[in-house]
Amino acid sequence: MAMPQRVRVGGVILNVPGSEPASPICSAKGCRADAVWVLAWNNPKLHTPDRRKTWLACEEHREYLSKFLGVRGFLKDVVLLEDWESQEPLERQEPPQSPEA
Ligand SMILES: [Zn+2]
């Protein structure tokens, strides 16, 4: 039985353009766990300084992937997936609710 595509129903969808996976699954090789963390990184030999590539990591692989990028000097940031998504300038920007409005 073939594995279905990485589609999740009812969960968050990481809306990153390009070659990133369309759903938040850990980027570690062979791992299909739900991603909890976003590792933002940049390879100065390939990318301009403000460019950010992202890996997704589950709790288990966050440290492993962070070290992998860290020893190469690529790692820029590690943020919770939900925080990353809320800070990404996506098209559907909803203004924060003001309690005093
Ligand atoms: Zn993992």
C-alpha cells in the first residue's frame, strides 16, 4: 500500500512557497513526526544574507538538526512552528484584536 501524500486535514499547513513541504512534517531523514519547530538557516555560499531556508523538526530531532546546521555556521534561528507561522508575512494577515476596541 503506497503511502499517501503529506496531506493533513484539520491541521496547520505551513504556507511556504517553493520546494518546502506543504505540511508540517519533521525534516529529519525518515522521520514523519509532526513538526513542532522551525529551524531557519542560511548557507552564505549559496544564499544572500537575508535569505532564509527552513527545516522543520519534531521535538526529538530539534537538537540533532540544530547541531547539524550549527556546526556549519548555517543556523540562524529556532522558533516554534506556531510562532513562525504567526510572524510570517502571509497574505491572510489578521489584525490583532484590541481588548479596548
Ligand atoms: Zn523528527
